[in-house]
Amino acid sequence: MPFPPLVTPPSRPIDVDERDTFVVPATFGTMAGHGRARDAVTRGWARPADVDRAEIGPVERVFVPLWRFEGSADGFHVGLTTMPTGRGRPAVLPTGGFRHHDGEILVLARAHLAIDPSAKVRIARSDMVALRSEDGAQNAIDDHERVLPDVPREEAEETARASLRRRGEPHAALYAKVDVRIRAAALVYYPLYVVRYRYAGEATGGVEGLFHAAISARTGELASAEHPSALKSLAGRVRRWLE
């Protein structure tokens, strides 16, 4: 059975100014990327012992859309802490202060896409090139490899603000205030080598599931993955060793 296409029309097309649209060129070799993607499926103690029964699809290169935000969180908090005094009852002391955090937040710009590298990759400004050059030609990306976005900037920015706010908040406080600022935003297409596989074995109780591994076509590192339960996979290996 063929695997469903990775590049499909977006559910709600959005318009993004091309001046705010960039691409990270793929610089990690194709053969090496394909090999690492397959190894991520078949190798490792956390993979099922019967993974050889899986139906493994072809490795495909795709460019996944990510909203990239640069921002900061400035927080102030007041709290209380206890300190031992050596005389029985601990002393209660006030705590508090200011906290500043600068950060870059990535948010997946395609809804319901299982392949999400936003938590594992980093995109430096120096890695980004304009989607189109000054003469209008499209840079470093083919249309059949491009997953189009359908998450508006405003919606993604809410997610980015919430993430920055969490970084600026204390773990516990009587009073806390955090101001979040977004300085810059861009839509960036990030390159991946993706392999998908169908598996229905001991790690899923015989129920078929669709899984994947995605390798960064920029760095060669694992960028996204979904596999059968590692705990059940390990349990299956232990049973085989004991038999």
C-alpha cells in the first residue's frame, strides 16, 4: 500500500509577505541523510526487536514551514523562603527580583502535521536565505518538496508568547509579572529527510501504526520522530533474551 503524500494542499491557505519568507538550504549530503533516516528506524535498543517486519517507505526530502520568532521576557517576582536558624524554628525570608530572558521560538506553521522539528532544531539568522532572489528566482527549494503553511502568524505568535512567558516566570512566587515582547518574525522552510514506516508487531499489540523519523538536511541530526513504545519494545527484547 502506498504511503500518503507528505506534500498536500493546506487546509486554509495563508498569505505571507515574501520579504518575510526564508529557506534554510539543505547542506547535509543526500546519501548520508538517507542512511541516517533509515538507521533511526531500524537501529537502537528502543526499536522493536521485530522491526524487520515493518513496511518502510522511501526517504523523502521536504521543507517544513516554521514560524521563527525573536523575543524577550522580562519578569519580576516576590516570594518567601525558609532558612534554618539552628534554633528550632526556621526563619521566613523574602525573595524576589528581576529576570530577563532572550530567546528564539520556533512554531510549526502547518496544522496536524506529525513531523514537527520545532523542538529539536535551531535556526540562526545566518542560516536563512530569502525565498526569492532579487531577480525573482526561487532559492534552494522545489515546489514539490515544499509543505505550505496554514497557521497564521497571529496564531503562532500566541504560542511563542506563551513559551517566552513560561521561561520568564519563576517556579513559585506570591506575586509575579512578566512582560513579553516579540521583536521579529519570519516564516522559514526547514529541510528534512523523512522516512515513514508501517508497523504492527509486539510493541503495538499487533495494531498497525504509521510512524516516522526525520533527519535535518542541514545538520544531519535527528529532528523529529515517532516510534512504537520504547518501553514495550524493550520488554519484547527482554522476553526474547529470556526464552
